[in-house]
Amino acid sequence: MKILIITNLENECSEEDVWIANSFIADGHDVKLVNKYYNPKLEDEYDIFIKRYSWIEDIADFSVGAEESDYETRILKKNLPRINFDGKFDNQGKHYLSYLYSLGYSVVPTINSPKEIEKIGSYQNFLIKPVNGYASYGIIETNKNNINNYWNENYVIQPKLNFDSEVQFYFIGNKYEFAQIFTPKKLLSHENAAFYTPCKEEIELANLFAKLNGNDFNGVQRIDFLKINNQLLLSELEDDSPYMAIEALSTAKRQEFINDFKQMVYTYYKNINKDKIKILKR
């Protein structure tokens, strides 16, 4: 199998993608790591396309929309075999947070417009977040009286909350793998990641969100929560190209995760070929 992994080898988080690539190579596959501006001709040469952590790491290089490229549109249009291209949530922008909040899910209070400000209770300080932003880049902090000066339809609005920690749950497809906990920082650094053993109720909550992507989701999901007074509030359902922070795991646990990731890819690709054979036999 020829595997194209779309990542960003210039950022500090690329090591995990090299590990994944080397593990596929050890299994006998032809693997190439490229950035998102690769030559489209490669799409005629490779069997499967894996979207990984391709974001810009340097905040000085960040601007809303700067990360746009057309490889996703091409791969979806051609219906090529793919991993982490079909998420329903962060892959489509952050408006889902306000939708899930309105339905009563355990989500950080989120609205799409200043006109809805009364729906989220009494707060004075707010964060205006880019719909297509990532990490903490592009966020505007302001008070209630000045929201209209900064907000437009490319942002969602959340109250600024004081939280104890951030807990991230990692899934392959719908299979729970592990969780990590981080202490609050202005920009989340995975250098302070600590392995976290969630209670049964916390795993059930994370599972609830992971399953919203459907039973046939192919890829990694990272379900991020803010932990406030022992309550988890969803801050992000990252189903696009989540950084997995597997360098913080034990060697055995990291290899277990990589093996599960590969098995997900192999099963998906095998099933696609079965479907093609069925179509040819009709």
C-alpha cells in the first residue's frame, strides 16, 4: 500500500507523524510525508491519504484563513481513500459548539452572535474565537460592552472561564485510547502533559461526544474539556487533524496507540476494496 501522510514537518509536533510513518514502513508499506501544498499529481500515485497535524506552530505566522489549501477539496471530490477528512465538528468550523450547547450538552457556553448574549448567563469578560481557528491563536479577549467592536460572523463568543485544568480524551474512530491532563496556560503546551485516569462517568461523557461522529468515522478524535469544580465542559471536538501528544506516553502505551491507528487504517482500506469488488460483480 502507498500511503501519503499530509503533515507539517517544520512544526514541533511532527515527531509523532514520523513515528507513525516509520511504523507503516516497518510493515512493508511505501510512505511519503508531505505538507499540504504538495503536488496534486501525487493523488494519482498513492492509495490512501492520511491527514495529520499540518498546522502552523509559530503564532507570528498565524492569521485566520492562512491555513487554507485545496487538497481537502480535491480528495473529497475524487472520493479517494482518506483518514480524518470526514469529521462533522471541528472539521466544519466551531459553530457546532453553540448548537450542542443549545441542546443541553455539557459544553462551554457558546453563542454565534452578541444578540444571544443573555442565553449564557451573567459574565463580564468574553473570548471571541475564530470559527476556523486552532489552539489559542486569533482569540480576542474583551468585556461585554465591547463585543460588538470585534465580533463578526467568522467568530463564536464564549465567556472567559477560570478553569482548573484541561483534560483531553483521545479516540481512534470511536475507540477510547487514553486521556491526558494539562495545567492552564495562555497557550496550551503539551510539554506539561500528564497521563490522566478518568472516572467512569468522565469516560462515558467523552464517549458520548466521540460517537456523535457516527460509527463509521475513520481517524483520530481528540475530545477536549475544561475541568471546573470537577465538572467537564466540552471546549473542542477535534476531528480534523488533532495533535495526539503521544510523546508524553510510556513507550508501551505509545506503541499500542500506533498499532491501533494502523489497524484502523488497514481495516478501512480493506473494507473499501471489498466494496469495490462488490460493485464490479454487479
